[in-house]
Amino acid sequence: MAAPGLTSARPPAPSGWEAQAAMLPDGRRLHLHQGPIDLVVEAFGPEAEIRAALAQAEARFAPLLGELVAELALLRAPLAADAPAPSGVVAGRMRAACLPHAGGFVTPMAAVAGAVADEVLAATVAGRRLTRAYVNNGGDAALFLAPGQALTVALGAPDGIGGGRALIRAGDAARGVATSGWRGRSFSFGIADAVTVLACSAAGADVAATLIANAVDLPGHPAIRRGPARDEAPDSDLGDRAVTLDVGPLTAAEAEAALDAGLAVAETMRARGLIEAAALTLAGRTRVAGDPRLAGPREKRP
Amino acid sequence: MDGTDANTPRKSVEKIRCDACPVMCYVAEGKTGACDRYANAGGRIVRCDPLTVLDAALEAGEAVTPFLGADWDGAPAPDERRFVTGLGAGTTYPDYKPAPFIVSREVEGAELVTVVTEAIFSYCGVKLKIDTDRHLGDETAMVRADGETVGHVTTAEYGSQMLSLGGVRHLTGGEKREGRVTCETLLALCNREAVELTIDGGATVTVQAGRPPIVDGQVESKMRVGCGSATIGMFATQWQGLADEVVVVDDHITGVVSEHQAGKEIGWPDTGIRIKGRRSTPGRYFRVAEPGKGWGGADIDDPLQILGEWNPKKGARPGLRLLMVSTTGEQHGFYVLDEDLVPRPAPLPEALRGPVSVIEENCEPALCTVLFVGGAGGSLRAGVTGNPVRLTRSVQAGETRVTCAGAPVWIWPGGGITLMADVLDLPERAFGYVPTPALVAPLEFTLSRDAYAGMGGHLGAIRPVEDVLARGGEYGAATRGVGAGPGHGPGMRWPRRG
């Protein structure tokens, strides 16, 4: 059958222009979607409180992408301490999360997924009596835990099998979790299969995971294929910088060396109080910074 | 250096602006936007994962009615030739929920229900049929992609070498990278992409569904007409009188016309030829050489190396004319015995050109065939009915038809629902993956509404076709139609070809 592959005579119905909200078939989780954003929101507590909380999430989400787009140029520019501050609330979360890292190259976009999760979570729980809640933005999640509560977060590595689980208790500082790696939806300068970070906010975890994943690298290694970010996505905030396109076979020693480089960055961030824990995975090997309970020991396969 | 830096000359990138959402991404040719949902395909923004509707009214390959919600005119009762496929349907996990689309439609008076899903196959693989005589590797040799073991060489079939790739042991039983590479390999093959495979102790072969295999850099063009013995049987009469002896060189069964039954029956005289190798029956020899990439799939570049001394007592004589030819006719040599009964190369007589080329003309083009094999057992069935084993029984009884994006599948007899589908019967890029790792394939179960009710189906979730087209599903309303021409799609009849 000579069926066409990608097919459509013209741009499809621009459903992405409208924020969409729908309960997932389990009747418990709210799916919020607009353009590139997909959030899954779940709240725990009395039924009426849950309903009200999800309504608040939906209301906050509706204008959110529009606010970001209005300042997109600024948010895509490399962050300097003296750069003009954005006016949007989510943009402000992005900038605040990235500022501690502004010594090196970073744009506020490095925290966008986490900042969106933080913002919608804040709206979800505001004024509500909930025991727990989370907003999961494609793997970058913001958590709410009432005193005494705990939540187990499954940590998915992009290549799958070996994601561990992190147990986060109300007494822990961590309220955000994020994962980055070159296989993910965002570009990376590094070669980590996955770097999962727990931090006080999802935005903070997001930017830290991005930068730690960038540092898991073997500069100049011939098995690593790189190319300008702009060729992949013309308006990438990374411009002409070379991003990782493919990683060929690495020796055990090479993988260890790359992980060591990333771990050093993670430990520095932990010492500065920017992150609580991190788990770095490359070629089936894992390094953990911080409490293994938080970073989640990765499953070992025989 | 990694060739990555900004100094590398930039190729110009055709980019267009997507207006599907407020982000208004610029999207480069062949890439997706920030959402991974919309892509630039040939200068147009397209949705990557629309629900695909097969429409027998459309000519195969012709464009496609977008069937978007906005355009649906609400006309009732779309005709029975329209069939909602699992492609782009989205999936549900865990599977106790109803499948993403349970669609009812009227077909020839009987109300049918199609349960449509994109099934996640942790147990799946591909069977590859590679038309070649060349030796790709020993049976059971490991097949690798990107250095990882993804399958093995299995039986050699008539004119083809079979490989078996994937399966749960490679997908989830090995190291993580092995699983990922296996998944990528299966996905690429099922989506009709070219994949380079290396076989331990054997060849490197590039395989793509519907295309000739490339063995160690050489494109295989012809499939053998038959084994050496069969070639003798087919063409012995055409050689008679033009050559005194004909040997068809074949790694499996080399044929010798003067000894072969086909020669005997037409009174072919003995020649005193002696073939190295193991004689099976008269005129049929096994193992004349080692497997290889030369003549007839053996490691033979000079065919004379398989010949022993000529015996004058059994008919060898100076001037005897010998034709040696491979099973595809691509290689051939003509020789005349000298005074010492040693074959000397000579130009092929004009009269033999026809009989040699007829071998080649009778060869079919060499192709690669990719059959997807998956087990639709397990929890997936629960998306169809609350009583999963009834679905299995219904499929086995022929009451429920299983299709893969509308393409016919072959269901293995015995337990479970183990199906095979030719990936060329499916629309392009029908397969996806999840990082489990596992393949995602569209899958439809079609049965009568009564039967569906009888097995405890999710009756409350049934929606008419027009409603699905108008409103879409959980994961969006975009649909696409692809032509389902005669012999394709749900209206397909056996026999499948010809």
C-alpha cells in the first residue's frame, strides 16, 4: 500500500491554541494540554477539596502558555545577572531558578518545564485542604506533601528499564523532581542517558538536571555525534551550540570518566544547597549524589 | 574531534513556522516542533500521530482527507468501506480501561464493533526473509545491530536466508542497551527503514522491507531460480547438443546434467566428470565447497576448483565442451578439455547465450521481507472485554477478525493471539515504541455487536464511526484517511497475492 506517511493537506485544526483540560480515564488525574505542554495533575484529600483543587489547576493553566510566549525572546536569551527581569510569574520562576547557575551558559528555558509544574501546583493547593498533590510536566514534577505524608516517585530513565524509585517524605526539603538527558525532548550538550535531580522546586531540579547532564560528557570523543541545535530546532535557545545527536558505544572506563565529570558538578550544586540529590545514569552505570533514598537506587538487572 | 563545533559548515535548513499553537515554532525539514506532535514534512506542517482511517473509497496512496473535526459535515452513516485503524489511536495502560476507541459500524447489515488500540508489544520481533544465495552466516549465529545482539540466523529457505530478530529475551532479558538497540532495530525495520546488521562470523547485510538486500556492500539483484539440481531439471533439454556437460554450481545442491535423472531421461551420455563434495543422489552433490559469497552461495571464485580428475574410461575426451553456471545465471564459464583432459576456458558459444540467460530471466528480484510477529495476549485483551480469554477464543474461532492498521494478519493456531503481519501491508510509519522497551503497533479487533456483547465487551464505550471522526478520542481529534485499494485493508480477501 503506497500510503502516505505524514499526511495532511494543511495545518490541522489548531487545537493547540486553546488550553485543553480532560480527566484521564481513571477519573482521578487531570490532563492539561496546550501546544508543547502536557501536565498530569492529581490531588489527594477530601473529594470536594480535590474537585476544587483541580478546578484551580485548570484555571491557572488556561492563560499560562500565552504568558510565556509573550516573553519568549527574553527567556531564550543567555541569562546574565544584569539582564532585564521578565514580568510573568512563571518566567520569574524560571529566571530565579537559573540565576544561581548564571556563571556559565544557561538560559531561563532550562527551567521552563519545572517552573510550569511549580506554578500549577501552587495554584492547585492554594487555599485547599489536601494531603498530597503533584503536577507532572512530562517527567518534571512538583510535589505537595502535607505534614506526615510521603510520596514515591518512579524515576524513569529515557531508555527505560532501570528507573528506580525515590521516596520523598514531608520532612525532606525536596519538592521537585526533574530528569534530563540527551535522549529526552530537550537538547543536551552531554551524553548522560538520564540525570534525575531532586530539589526544593521543580524549576530548580529542572535547571540542575540540565546542567549536570551537560557535564556528563567526553569532549571530542569520536563515538559522539553532535550538531548545531539550530539545525534540529531553528529557534532553539541553544543557537549554534553543538548538541548531542547520537552516542555510539563507549568503554566502561569512558562511561565512568563521563559520569565522574557530571558527579563533580552535582556535588558542587549539593554543597551550594541548590539540589538535594541526583542520580546520573550512563550506559547502565549510575552515580548517586546525596541520600540514595532520595535519588532512588536504580534497579539492577541480572 | 567530533566534528561538532560551530566551525562545521552549516547545511541550509528549510524551516517553516508552525501555527498549531501559540509557541509558533520554526520547524526544520524533517523535524518536529517543541511539542513532538507536529512536524515539517516536505515544507508542510503535519500532525505526526493522527488517528488513521482506512477508506476504501480512496485510491491507494492518494491523499488524504484530513477528516478533521472542523471539516466533518456530520453526514450520517459513512459507508462501510471506512474503517478506523489503531494507528494514532493512542493507548491505554493499564489495560482494564476500555481501549481508546471502540467503534461500531454497519457492514452489510450486520452491526460490527471494532476495538481499536495501539497495542504495546513487549513480546514481539520480526522474521526477516532475505532473498540471497550468499552465505550470510551459520545457522544460530548471532545477529548484531550497533554491536548489540538483536537476534540470530535461523533456517535457510529456498533461495532465502531467514533471520529471527527481537523477542522478549533481547528486548528485556539482556543488558539495557541491548534492549534499547533491539527495540530501535525492530522499529526501524517495521517502519520500512534500512538497517545494517552484522552476523557473527558472517556478512554485513543491509535490510529494508521491499528492497533488495545489500550483502557486504553488494546489492543482491537476483534470487536463485532454484537449487542446482532443480536448475538442471528445468533447463536440461535447452542445453542438449550445445554442451557435453553442464554443472550448476550451488552451495546447497550442485547439479551435474550427465548424471542427473533429468539428463538420463533424455539420453545424456556420461562424461567422466568428477565432482568434489558429497554425492547425494545421482547428479546431486552436497558441500562442493564452503559457504561463501561467490558462485551459488559457495566460497567459489573459480568453479573449476570443485572438479576432480576427468576419467577417460567413463567418457572424458579431448574437445569435450563444459558449461558451468551458477543458480542465478549471473556467473558462468565455458571450457573445452585439452589433450590432457584439463578444462581450458573458451568463449561462450553464441548458441549457449540464450540458455544461460534464460536462467537469469527466470530469477525473481531479490527482496527483503519483514514480518512483524507479536503476541496480543495478556492484559491488552482486557481493553476489549472484561473477560479476556473469551476474546482469545473468539479470535481462534474466526468470529473476531484481527487486523493491524487494517492490514490482514496471520494468527498462529494454538493458544494465545500470536500474529504476523507483513509490514508492507501497513501504512508507513505505523509502528512506535515505548521505552519499556517495547514496540507499539496498531491493532484492531472486529466482530459483530452481538458477539461483542456476548463476550462481555465494553458496550458502554461503543461509539459510531462518525462520532469518532467528528470528535476524536482521549488524545486528540486529528484523523487521517489513507487509501485502502483493492486487495488491501479490511476488505482484503485471500489469497493475498495474485
